[in-house]
Amino acid sequence: MRLPRSVESADVREKHVLVRSDLNVPLEDGIEREAAEIRVCSHLGRPKGHDPAYEMEPVRQRLRELLPDERIAVLENTRFDPGETKNDPESARRLAEGCDLYVNDAFGSAHRAHASTEAVAHLLPAYAGLLLRRELEELGKLLGEVGRPFVLVSGGVKVEDKLGVLANLGGRADTVLVGGKMAEQLRDENPLGFPVELPKDVVAAAAFEPDAEARVVPYDELPHGWLGLDIGPETRLAFAQRLEAARTIFWNGPMGVFEWPRFAEGTKVVAEAVASSDAYSVVGGADSARALAELGLIERVSWVSTGGGAALELLEGKELPGVAAIPSS
């Protein structure tokens, strides 16, 4: 995988630096290296034009508390500019004005060809931030030679959202475990060209409600009109054993409706199995990361990606526009 040049190689002394961030950039590095100014730009939500509910002021205030340095300025929400999502050169020019170099550290937006992620990188000397580089390095390990067995765990609602990464990465895995609603879709029709391991039992519920009547049933005995809202105990044990033996793991997506405690056990078991494994483990997706955080397991996995769609597109084999725009050297 081609890696863009790192901000560590940039001369930022007395420079005005434009940083595209998801507001989790390690800004201390630029300050310590005596940058004259750091302008941070980011999007917040998906506003259609200017919307006071999505103004950056609360973020600006919090960042000022964390990093009380007058050289840091937070620009207004990039999505307020209609040219942002159109990758408009004029929008990019306005962002670049008065700056000496550009740093993209917003991996979660790197799959978008927007003015603040792609067009501006052609107007200023462009570098990858530390987080973006680290994401590429860690996720890239899954695309090279990996320790085996390589186990991929996928869950969530829609197969189509993850079909590309399942086809590309799942074809390289030794075992593909699938839970959640997408397991039902793959049971009805598997378009992947290789076998996947599906739940043998489920926690069935009479309705899509947190307090609905529920019981464990074999998958093929799901009562008519009932819903499978979690993987069952037999499946949990089987999945945990697969993960225990793994040397490389990629997990994306919950095993059920983990937001409701009565249907969270499958996701909890998978999270604990991933965290307890000696494997190189990568976790992607907001729901999987949230489950790890709620269980206090974040520090026990090798890497938790900050990019949902960006991580999936990278692992699908696609080139990310925000990365492609930054030179290698």
C-alpha cells in the first residue's frame, strides 16, 4: 500500500498550517514544533447550508479548554459552504488562503472527494497527519501477509453496506463469521462465492421492542412473525472458540440489537473474545467501537479504527481520494 508523506517530515516552523481534522488530531505536535498558526477545519453533521445547530462554537470552546493556545483557530463547519461536498476549487482556494501547508488527519472523511479533503491538497504542500498515517498502516496490515488463522467477524443490518469488504477481505480470511440482521440475508442468498459461518441459534423476540417476549431457538425454528435480535448461546460459544484460535482478527458490526441489554450478550461475547485473543485485532465501525468502549476493552485490541466508511472502502481495495491527493514524498 502506498503511504502518503507524514507531517513529521514537514517544516512547520513559523508556518501557517491548515489542518483538516475530525477534531481528534494531536495538535500538540505542531505547536511544539513552533508553527505560527494552526487553522483547524472540520465538518459537523450533515447540514444543508448554514444551520446554527451545527455551528462549531461548542467544539471551539472545548478545544480551547484542552489546548489553550492562541495560535489555534477553529474554522466554521466546512459543510456550511455548498462547494465543500462538490470538491469546488474556489472553496478550496478560500480554505488555503493565507496558509503555507496542509495536513489531512481526518481519516474518517478521506473517502470523500471534498474541497477540504481533496481539492485543497493540490493548492498547498500536503501531508498526512499522524492519525491518518497510523490508520493506513494498521488497516494495511490486513491486506498484506497476515498471521493465520485469519478470522473476519461481520454483523449489523445491511449486507450491501459491507459486501465489498466481505468479498475482498473475506476471500482472504480462513473463517468468516456473520451475525446480526445481515446473517439472515446471507442465509437466503450468499453472493460472496465462499462459505460463511452463520448462527445456529438466535435469541428470538415476539416484537422489535426492548421488553418483548423472548426465547432462544434454533435458527431454523424461528416462530413465524418473530425476530432474531441476537445470536444464541451455542453460536456465541462457537464464535468465541474461532476467535480464541485466531492470529488475525477483523471485526465490524454488532451481533444483534446490543443497545438493548436483553439482546446484547452476543456482541459482548464477541467483544470479549476479540479483546482476550493474542491475535492482531482490528475493530471498525461505530457500533463495534462503542461496544468495546462500554465494556472497557478499547485498550485490549490492537487497533480501533476511527473511520467507518473510509475503513471499509480501504479494505474493499478502493483508493481514498483524500489519501491519493497527498504525495508520497
